[in-house]
Amino acid sequence: MRASDAERERVAEALREAVAEGRLDMEEFEERLEAAYKARTHGELAPLVRDLPTPGVRTPAPAAPEASGGVDWPSRIGGEATSRGAFAFWGGFGRKGTWTVGRKFTAFAMWGGGDIDLREARFESAETVIRCFTIMGGMGVTVPPELTVRVRGFGLMGGFGDKATGEGTPGSPRVTVTGFALMGGIGVERKQRKAAKRGLGGAPRKELG
């Protein structure tokens, strides 16, 4: 029987839970996740979770708009990436506004800095890895409150700040921010989307940077 998008996403969710619990290493997780999104039939999906403690594949109920914090996640997942990386040397870069983040996005800054803003971004995949590396530089990643985020970076004679790890609303992409800062700093924090700020009444507060 042909597999549906919802069934593929159900298997992907089971794989994400398995890697979070330490049942799969990252390499095996990536291999299975890629196979899940390419699967066309139930027969191709079943072996991917056969050795994991997960219920059978079934279609999940769609999340209500209110439960998603007013974000229409299905409309913001999919499509071709507009950027898969950024580089700064004695300068800076910025990824802001409406742009499509690649499944794997790599940013590097040396003696420079960069800003990666995901509040209005679209996502090529429901599972996204952002790799940030800086040497004697600085980088900031801004995410909305509704996004599921994991931060796993570290700093050496520097810092890799995490104010963002946590679950988002139902249906949100899962974004893992990883990498390292050498004699520099990388910060990941949550900020409200501009549209949400306007919804609170009054003009949106001006943000620096």
C-alpha cells in the first residue's frame, strides 16, 4: 500500500524520539530519516522503526491553528532552499525575513559576525540542522517561541549560549543548532515574531541589529 505524507512524518517523529533517547546515533538517525522521506510504500517504512518502541504507523490528527500559536506550519515546510550557508571574514552576513532554510545550513565567521533569523523563515525540511562555527567572531541565531529547538554547541575560550532549547507548537519543524565558538561567541535565543508583536496592539518595538 502506498504511504502518505502523514505516515512518513509519523515515522520521522518516532526516529526523532529514538535519537533523543539515545536509541540511535546521529549517523543512523540521518540515514533512516532520509529513507523515511523517500519511502513510497508501507513496506519501506516499517523496517525503519521495527526495532524501536513505537506504536504502528497511523495518520495523526491535524493540529488546530490555535494549538500552533497561530503559525501555519504546513505552509512553511517544503520547497527549495534559498540558502544553505553563510560566510563572513572581516565582515558580516545576515539571513532575515522570508527565506527558505536548507535541510543543513552551515555558517562560518572569522574576525566577523552574522545574524540568522528564523522567525519568518520557511524550512526545506521538517528536520533542520544549523551548524555555526566562529573564530574570534560572533554569531546570533534568533528563533520564534513556536519553534522546536535543540542547542548542542560548545565554546572553547568562548561561549555558545543557549536560551532557546525547548519544544514548539504542534507541527513545528525541529531545528538543531550545533557547532563551536573559538575565542568568540554564538548565542541562540527566542524572540516573538513581528506579526505576533503587532497582534498585541500598537506598533512593533524597534529591534537593534
